[in-house]
Amino acid sequence: MRIDITPDQPALDTELRIRLTGFPPGERVRLRAEQPGWASHMVFTADDAGTVDVGRDAPTDGSYEGVDPMGPVWSMRRVGAAGGGGPVELTLTAGDASATVVRQRIPAGLERTEVTDGDLYGVLYHPAGATGLTTVVLLAGSEGGLHEEDAALFAAHGYAAFALAVYGAPGRPSTMTNIPVEYFGRALAYLRGAPAVDPGRVVFAGGSKGGEAALVAGAEYPEIAGVVSIVGSGVMTQGIDQSVFTGSFLDIMNTPVPNWTRGGEPLPYVPNVVTPALEKAVADGLPVRLRDAFEPGLALDVLDAATIPVERIGGPVLLLSTEDDGGYGPAYHRIAADRLAAHGRPFEHIVYPDAGHLVAAPPYGPTTESTGPGPAVTFEYGGTPAATAAARADAHRRVLAFLAGI
């Protein structure tokens, strides 16, 4: 009996092929997949040759349904403390057979440059020795900081990738308030001088608040060659007056502060609207959807002034939304899509049914948890595990295809 996992030492965003051979024909084969803090269980039936191909065969029982080559991974449930950064060791066991593959968060062959230039902070990855590459600038969401490992994964596909910190990083503001849009201009100026970068092919991309930021940057600097917003917003929304993971949730939501400034002056924004139903959910200790405080703001008179002038973006725009998004919700992207369509600008808007907010991360990680910790509350992100996993994988493929077309 044998388990084969290919390719060897893949990147974290690489789809795996998992095959089991040498089992008795027709036998029920119990497969366990595990990585630090997570595990899944499936039962397959070996074919007449004693083989199970996870990319061909559906389990008869277990953690997921249907044929899915990465089902054993995304269907994992938490069984302990998850591992930290670094490579992810995935082990598969069936009967007396076992195999382990190491999935790389930061693939080999990349150059890394930490950028600390005044208030500019980020990390640039690119294939070693490469020059003149299409470049993606990755913007984090309300969690702040930067997504360095995500940048490394994009760089492994042949791009330069700049994880740019907007707030919550060395030299940057500690809160997402009063962020000058000129900051994105300083990032572009740095990239123009980086040998690995083709300054005419720079794309801004982000998820959630980072998606809003990417659209803001593209509208402000039409030399940006394209914009990707994943579960983001076509309008400027209220800032965050303190770290999203500290303090009182209702205090944060009820404190109207601008997210963006230009020339030192605050730009208009749609404020949060804390309804009695949301207050009751917080008081009762129930999971809350930020969408419940966001969407009522779309009916306010400030909407027109706060809408991002996306028609100024100089290149194509990719908007990726999910129907069951516990964050902004697809209505926020539809505002951008309608405006782009009205001005005849190139764009694509994809809405994934049944998927939730957590689709901006690299694919092929566990998606069985749709809640997460907030400031004295639990956030509900929405989506079924299967739909969120499928949307995350498709979104990643679409972003790569978008970059290839720039």
C-alpha cells in the first residue's frame, strides 16, 4: 500500500495530486489528512486496480462531498493549536501507508527586499535576478500590517510582488484613520526605481478594506495599470479608530472617523450605522456580521460624495464578491461595477454564490471556520466551507490570469 503526493515541496497555492495504490480492490479505504492544528477524515472505495485518486474519486463518507483534489485540505477541522509561519507539513495516512509533503509559504528562488523609506514600509519579492516584471502591490485589510507570504506566492508565479503596509506596521499609523492617498504615490515612486519592476505594469490588489484601498489608489493614480478588489468596496467607508482586535466593538463602530485624506483634508465616507438589532446581538454575545452595520449606510445622502471615482482608473478592474459575505457584501462592488459600466471602462465583476468573506487568502487552506475573534465580539464571515474553498481557489486563478493580461 502506498500514498503518492505530487508535486514534491509545492508552494502553498499549488493544487496537489493525491493517489493511493496497492489496496485490495473494492476495499473501503479510510484516509486521514493532518497538518499542525487541523485534520480531516474521508472514506473512499478502491477501484478494480486497488487505486484511489482523490482528483477522480468522491469519498463515500467523511469531511467533504464530491470530487475535489484538495478536499482533504480545505475540509480540515481544528483539532488543536494551529502552526505558525513557515512551511506547512501535510501528512496523509491510510491503513499502513503514510506520506508527508512540505508545502512552502515562501517558495525557493526568490529575492526579498525590505523597504523602509521614510514612512514607506513594505516587502518586495521577485524571482532572483529578474528585471522589468509585471508587479502586484498587495494591500492588507482591516487587520493591518502586510501580507508578506502572499506576496512571495505571487512572486513564485513570475511576478514582482510588493506587500505594502497601509497601517499597523513600522513607521505607519497604528490605526486606519486619516491615511493620505499620497502614500500610494510614494509606493509607486519607489517601484519606479526598482530594477525588478516594469513601472508601466503595476497592479494594486487587496481584500476587504484592502480592496477599497486598491480602488482608491487606482482612482487617484491613473498610471496604475489595473486594480483587483476582493470582497472590497466601491465607496469610501468609515475608518477604524483603534485596532480592530482591541477595545469596544460598539465604540469602534460608533466613532465616525475618515479613512482617507488628500492634501491633509479628509475625504467623504459612508459611516457605519449601528442598529438596535446589532446592539442586541452584541449584548447577547452572538456572532455579528459587519455587513449589518455597513449596508444601512448605502441609503445615506453621503453615498454619492463617498463613491470612489473608479472611472479614473487607467487600466482594467477585477471585482470579486461573495453572496454570503459577512463584511461589505456584493452591493458595495456593484456600485463600482455600475459606475465602470456607465463610463465604458473595462472591468469584470464575479459574484460567488454561497461563499463568505474569507476568500482573499491564498487557496488550499482549511475553510471550515466562518467565525473569528473581534474586539470583545465574534465576527461571522459567512459562507459554506465548500463554496468558500471553491471561491478562494477560483479567485486566485483569476487574479493570476488578470496579472498575465497586463
